[in-house]
Amino acid sequence: MSIERTGGLGGVHGLLGYATSPGSSSFTEFLAAAAPDLLPRGDGGGALVPHGTTIVAATFDGGVAMAGDRRATAGNLIAQRDIEKVFASDDYTLIGIAGAAGLAIEIVRLYQVELEHYEKIEGTQLTLDGKANRLATMIRGNLGQALQGLAVVPLFAGFDADAADAGGAGRIYSFDVAGGRYPEQYYHSVGSGSLFARGALKKLWRTDLDRAGVIRVVVESLYDAADDDSATGGPDLTRGIYPIVMLATAEGTSRVADDELDTVVRAILADRESRPGA
Amino acid sequence: MSMPFYASAEQIMRDRSEFARKGIARGRGVVVVTYADGVLFVAENASSALHKVSEIYDRIAFAGVGKYNEYENLRVAGIRLADLRGYSYDRRDVTARALANAYAQTLGTIFTEQQKPYEVEICVAEVGEGPEDDQLYRLSYDGTIVDEPNYLVMGGQVDALTTEVRRTFTPGLQLREALGVAVAALGSVGGTDGQPRSLPASQIEVAVLDRTRVKRRFKRIAGPALTELLPPQHGEPAAEPAPADTPPHDRENGEKPPSQN
């Protein structure tokens, strides 16, 4: 495809085609027809390409929190110390990704456009279940690459604006590489350190968590994951690199500031110092 | 053997223009004005579901008058083009200028190559970092593109509307004042015996591109928020709420559609 002439990047016939063909409200389907070479794809590379590692999510009173460590690994090497793996996919939803980092970030970018595109064309947002189903379809489309070692495993969470009770409106969905979609209760974790993070969440998570409580819980579970999984990075106080923590509530999505995380991390470290066996 | 029918190119173009202009003139107007914090769109439209004004991208919005299905097609095409451009390059690389050019070429192609021209007039607006960076483009049915500095008016009775806006508009108005200018202008036409009409919140569609917002600058203003911003009612209330679409060609303006029962 020549970008100058077609592909809709200003070409006359491109726009005319889009104007006269009804099409769907899905940006991914449109992209597949108009510029298929822009779809996320990779041709294998296995362990040599950077991989993102641990993502955790937990519900709390008023919404849901998601956190990810900052490490990307390529084989036995640390490829990046400050990668970002948790994103807001729209005003009320969060997406965190484990797996092949480059491909995963492309999929997140496409997914963000997909949700916004639908909203602009239809004049209304998809329901939370609709958004999760849409993501499952995109992950299923990536199955071929997954079998070549470029698996992308997202964790999806959001505030369900249609929920009867705003306090319990936080939702979490996990996915498998074949596009299976599973609603999770309370909390969930994906990635190489997820076994340890989930173990920690099992002991730390409570039904009555508030905003501060859930931030402490997700950061501490990532700390435990980094403790036992070499591919998960712990908080790096010397460089000022903290996990990414994001919240989805009735007010929308927000990222927890590093200053606040610094306080939380130092409190966890002080706590652990007093219990060296933990 | 029948003689081939001949019509001069001039005649064909004139007929098509007249047809498109007539179609557009049968609908109600849209007024787009710049104000201190961005660009304000006011459309006379009683439908809260079928919009005349819409978001295209972070800093870009669209307004259309004429045949609903035609400007809706253009709106969707614009969103597709903008999202594709933003996805391929970067969000900041999506500009109203490029979009307006694409629209102009599309409308021009349709006008010359298709049996029936689009009976639409559209506006593409972009809000900049400061008032001097705001851009308004007017695209006509034949692909004519005009870059308007402060305000633009489209739809039925456009001459009277433009005169009214030109008389009352000054640059740098606050939102409330700019809305007053636009609503008064829309109400100044179409009343019985030249009396101004009063347009309540339920009969107009209002949206802004507000440069003080982050990322997506487009916002609709409706319901109580709109009623609060509107000037106190004056003149006779508008009798006929304006639909989003223009009436069919075989029906004169104001003639009622056949009854459903």
C-alpha cells in the first residue's frame, strides 16, 4: 500500500470510499479493510523480544485498581526498567498487559482507538461487557503470533456505569490467548509473577478496602511477586521508579502519583524490615 | 436513430448547483462562532438523537446541514480518516486542514461525477492553543472550501442569518455571550411577520470545542446546563421544532408529512 495515494491518509478515493460504504462502527474492522498492514503483528522472535511481566487488579469500595511492575525482560536480560504496562483504555476502563511488550502496546493502542471510534460514531459508549468482548476478539486475532512466542495476555478492569450499586461497580476480566474471556471476582493477576502476586492478594485483600487500602494491597502484592520472580521488578527507590497504579471509579480513570506511591512503598519496606521472615 | 441529448457543461453544473442549494435552503441553520475559550456550535435541531454537530477528533469537530444521510456519511468518513491518521502517525498529526481538504475533494468528485450532488454544507472546525489558532472551514456541496476567520453560518436563510451574526458578533466573547449571539441570530429568521422566535433548549443542539479541556476538547451542552446558559426568553416561541433532516424534495418547506394514522 502506498501511504500517499491510498489508505485514506488524505487520498480522494480513500475518503470517498469510506463515505459511501456503510461499514461497521469498529475501527479494527475498518483498519483491516483500509490499511491491513497497520494491524498489530509480529513474526516470532520468542524470548528475544522484550516481555512484560506482572499485572494485578483488585476491586475496592467505589471501583477497581490495577497495577503493573516496570520491568521488561528479554531472555535473562532486563530490557527496560521503566516500561509502562497499565493504561486507561477509555474514561472508565483500564488495561494491563503481560507478554510480548511491543505487540502488546500496539494492541492497547488499537484498542484505545477502537473504543473511542465506537463512541464517536455511535454517540454512546459500549457497555463494559461489550468492551471486554471486543478485547477478547482482538486477542483471538493474535492467536497465530501467540503460537510463535508472541503471546499477549491482557488484564481488563473497569467501572461499570450500569451497575446498580456504585460501591461494587468495579469489574475485572481475564483472557486467554485463544480469546476466552473470564469475569474475575475480587482480584486477579496475570504474567510471570502472577502466582506469587495472587498468593499475596489472597492474604491481603479484604471486602472493605478503600482507595488507600487497595493501593497498598496492589503495591504489596507486586512487591511479593518481584521477591520471587526474577522477571518482575520491585519498586526502585534509588532511581525513583515505582509501579504504575491506576484506578477506575465513577469519576473516571486516574493514575496514582509517584509521591503517593513513594509513601506507600516506604511504609511497606518499613513493615517488612520489622518482619524479616515475611 | 435518436439524436443524442446535448446539454452544455455550464447548464449541467448550474442545474446541479441549483438543486443542491434548494435542498440545503429547506433546512434550518447552523451557526458556528469562535469565543474566548474555543469554538461554539449552535444548530436548530429538535432531535436529541440525530445530531448535526459531532466530535471528529481531539481538537476537531464537524457540523452539517442538509440531507441527514449525506452529512452523516461524511461525518463517519471523517472520523474514520481522522482515527486512521492518528493511529498511523500521532494524535497531534490529525489536522482540520487535511480533513477539510479531503472533504473538499470528496464533495467535488461527487458533484462532478455523480447524478445527484450531495445536498449538504459542512463545517470543519479546529480549536488551537490560543484564539488566533482556531480554524473554521466551510465546505459546500460542490467542494468549494472557504476558510472563515471568526464565524460561519450554514443552512436555510443563510443571508439573513449571516447579516444578523455579522451585526452582533465581536471576537473574544465569553461562552454565554457567544451563545446569546448565535441563538438570537437563529431566532431572528423564520418567525411570522418577521418577528423574532424564541428557541428553548429543547429545540437547539449546542456543543463546544473548549481549549481549556484536556485531550478531547469536544463537549455537548444540553439539558439544565444549556437552559442556564441561554438568555431569558424573548419573542414568540418557535412554533415548529426543526427536524435534523430536510423535508423531501416534493414537499414545500413547512408542509406537514402525511399523518401516520
